[in-house]
Amino acid sequence: MTIDPSLRSVVAVRAHIPDDAFTAQGLGTLREGSGVVIREDGLVLTIGYLITEAEEVWLTTHDERVIAAHALAYDQETGFGLVQALQPLDLPALELGKSGKAKVGDPVVFADGTGKSIRSAIVAKQEFAGYWEYLIDEAIFIAPAHPSWGGAAMIGADGDLLGIGSLRLQMMRSGKTVEINMVVPIDLLHPILDDMLSKGHAERQPRPWLGVFSAESDGDVVVMSVSENGPAARAGIQRGDIILDVRDGGVEGLADFYRKLWETGPAGSEVPMRIVRDGRESWLRVKTADRNNFLKRPMMQ
């Protein structure tokens, strides 16, 4: 793998978020990670949670130049975010690869914006359901894990960008617990990139959102917490509730819960849900929302 020259196209990202932002309590008001230059004009691809509701963004290059940037767009479904440098970065753009062609066992390099990189390998390509109402049909998982994963670049053997780092997780391999990184595949960017650049978001119907953080336990979907003033909180859903049905369909795990929710209609629809609380079953009606309406939006420039 001869890709070292491409590593300088990975930059550090530092974002400041207002104290009154919707995501400030959960994600913090100072967020740091990485991003990847994908166009010669200073367009940087990162993981969206770093820049959601950001009022100020700074990029730092490997030669320690600090450059102001603008949070351009964030896509809820994929998790990708775009940042535009406001001064020349003078860095080459990484080519966007084809993550669908990558196979389990393929070697990759996972690099952050501080110059740290590891040689890793793809250990799985499979469905991933996140507790924040997030689902990818085929996420990429790599090992060994990088300690600074948010927005880091997963680069293939030919030097192309194959994905953006999102999480650090654990999995069992050969009876041992192994640290892994979850990576959002770059193929999810191709269909929405033009919309994100021109409109600040992907041009698609927003998914209905509850504002519920859930975990899967033995196939049950258990509520861990709810967003303050979100649809779930307003409907009376509480921590510890077990979600059994969405409308007239039984829920079988976290991914199934999301798919059934998203099939109920557009954001703003009223959805009946059957829950168990303290051993008692009851039905609640939740009026879903568009999550983006709760967020401070980046100003188009």
C-alpha cells in the first residue's frame, strides 16, 4: 500500500456549538475530530455530529496551519457532514472510491487529522443500527481500531477514500473482545453530494423522528432516554419503556423498529405505539417530527 502522500489531505476539525443548541447537552459544545479534503477548493468531508449546529469551525493542517471554515451541510440518514474552508488549504483532494467493491479482509489505512494512522483491515460489512434513530444497511467495520475515529479517513490500497470514521465499538472474534471502528461507506455520499452542496441537505423526504435513544436487549427495544421536548417526551415515553409494536406491527430488534417507524408516513404523522412499563402494557400516540427542525441550521454562503 503506497498512500502516504494522501494522508496530508486529512485535516483536524474543531467546532464550537452554541450553549443553547439542541445537541449541546448530548454532544458537547466543543467537538474535535477529523475531515478529508475531497475537492481542490477546500471542501472537506467529515462525520456530521462534529459540525451539527456549529457556529464556528476551524481546520488544522499537518503543517499546523489553522484555517477558518463554514459548516455547509449535514445529512441525518448517512451521518456525513460537509465543511468549506474559507481560505485556500492548498491540499490535494482525495479521490472518492467505491466502497461497495471493498471486501472483508482488504487492507486499509485509517488516518486522523493529527497525522496518526494505522494499518488495518476490513473485518465485517453488515447492518448497523445506532441508538440515536440511525441505520445503515451495510456499514464497514475495521480492526485494529484507531483511538481518534471521528471523521477519520479510511483509505483503500489504491489511495482512494472508502469511508469516514464514526464510532469505536467492540466485537467478539475467536472468543476474544476486539476493539473496532465503524466506518460510513463512501458510496452513500455519491447520490446526495450535489444536493448537500447546493441546498445544505439531501433532497429527500425527512424520516419521521421520535427523539428516543434506544438499546436492544435480547431482541427487545428498550428506551434509554428521550430528547427533552422531543416527540417521544411529549407523548409520555419514558426511560425503561419497552417498545413492542409500531402501529400494527410487532417490533423485532432495533433495526426493525426503525424501519417500521420510517414506514408509518412522513414526519409529522401520528404513530400508535404499544409499550411495556413496569410490567403493564399500554398504547401511546406519538406525533413524529422532522429532526432538522430542532437544530440550528448552517447559513449558506
